[in-house]
Amino acid sequence: MTYTNSAAAASALQFSATYQSPANEPFTFSEPLPAPPSSGPGDKAAYLNAMRKSINAAQEHINKELTARMEEDKAKEVTKNGTAPKSVVDEALEEENYGEEAPPTDD
């Protein structure tokens, strides 16, 4: 991720994040930021809020891109092998329990 800040670009600041992978095309997310605050807590709070929104938007965009790429990789695997790859992990269960402790199993 880069933060552009120079005298020439002071009026056109950008928050940007670039993803690169050896297996996929790179992609970049960019969003304009307001000029840094000159003074005052209100200006600083507004600037930090704009940065926070840009970071949240970047995270959402990156998650969508990576999810789409995972689906493409799965489709390529099906085309290559004729069947879906065997998954050791139950993806539906993982999604349901995301962020929580795994429930006990009756193995």
C-alpha cells in the first residue's frame, strides 16, 4: 500500500493498495484523500475518518477480487482434472463458524 504525499501532489492525495501474485494479474485499488489537515482537531478528525473509509473500501474491494480469483482457480482445477478438488476443510462449516471457536465434533 502506498500513500502519495509530495508538494506537487498535495491537492491530489491517493490511498492505494496493489496486489501482486505470480499466478494472477495484479490489481490496484486507489481512492482520493482530502488534503492533510492544517490545524485543529475537527480537521484532523475529518481527515482520519476519510482515511478510515478509504481503508475499509480497499479491504472490501480486495476481498471481492480475491474471492473471485479463488473461484476462477477452482474452475480451472475442475477444467484441468474434470472434477472439483477434494477439500479437507468443510468450507460451508468454516464460513458458518468464521471468527468463532470451532464446535466440538463427535469423531
